[in-house]
Amino acid sequence: MFQKLECVCIHTNDISASLHFYSSVGLTEAWRINRVSQSGTPCSLIGMKFPSAGSSELVLSDSPDVKLTEVEIYVGDVLAAYESLKSQPSIEWIRTPFATESGHIAVMVAPDKNVFVLVGK
């Protein structure tokens, strides 16, 4: 079910300064999504690629609603993964599957209390 580490998303209060810093250490901007946060504030997600082909991404976020580091795991089909896992009492669901610009996301807390964002179609 877990297929690969998609990315690690980190929060920043100054996305321009963070973009400059991570670019200066060798990462390159691969994509950008501008959206409005749940609290109504404009925010951005910027995907940064590493020089090594096939590496996961580092994503920068200035969303005021999510000020933590997120580990995103690619599962292929988020809805199927959720259906398969939802009956496991050891998993806590913070967010059940919902649509995004590129597919679906669900957020779970594993039994060891680590939080994972499941991403895919």
C-alpha cells in the first residue's frame, strides 16, 4: 500500500526567503500552487527538486493553517487505501479522503503517533 516517500512538506513564515535559501543549496523549484487557506489567507506550496534523479521532494508551505512538518506517502489510490485501513482501530484519522488539485489526500496517525499524509489519485 505505501509505495514511496512523496515529499516532506515544511512550514515557513517567509516563503521567499526559504525559496532563496533552498535554491542556494542546490534545490530547484519544480512547481508552485497558490491557494487560499482555510482561514482565508493567500498561501503557496512550492515543490523543490533535489539534483539526484528520482529523489523525493522538499515542499515549502506558508499556510497559516498547517505550521508543522508533514511526511507525505504516495499510496496510488487514496480512497482504496483509506477503505483498506479505516477499520484498523490502531489508526486515527485526522482527515478522511478529500480532493486536491492533483488527486486525493487523507491524513492518519499511526500507532507510534507519527502523522502521515497519504497522497495519490
